[in-house]
Amino acid sequence: LRIWGKITTTVIFVAHSIDEPIFRADRVVVMTARPGAVKEIIDIDLPRPRDGDIRASAEFNLYRARVWDVLRDEVNKAQKDWTLSPAFSH
């Protein structure tokens, strides 16, 4: 992030958590389950620079809830596909 702050160019981070992209990004792109496509882009309007304390703020938690609301159906679809897959049958 220090380098990004100096060159201010677009950087793409891939994350498998909800908190990390909210903390680091100005926009969070939520992808669909298979096939992967953009489901929604959420603009993150939190002040910069951000420190770890922001994770306890009401604003951060509202973004966390919003991302989870968009992501929840995709997680359920992926879990259903995984449990129904013959490769993972018991």
C-alpha cells in the first residue's frame, strides 16, 4: 500500500476474506460462484490512511454486512455444488 500511495495506479488484490479488501480497497468487487463473473461492485468510502482501529468502527461493520449480504448466496451455491459433486461423495 505504501508503493500504491506513491504511484496511485490501479492495483488488484484477490482476497478470500471480507475484512481485508474493505480495509485495503476503495472498491470491492464481489464475484459469483461458477462461472465467475462480477456480481456487484461496492465503493468503500473510508478515510485514508486506515489503521487497524477502523475495523471496529460502525462504518466498517456496515461495509462488512453489505459485502456478506451480496456474497451469501454465492457461498451457498458453491457449497451446494461442492457437496453434490461426485468427486466429493462419501
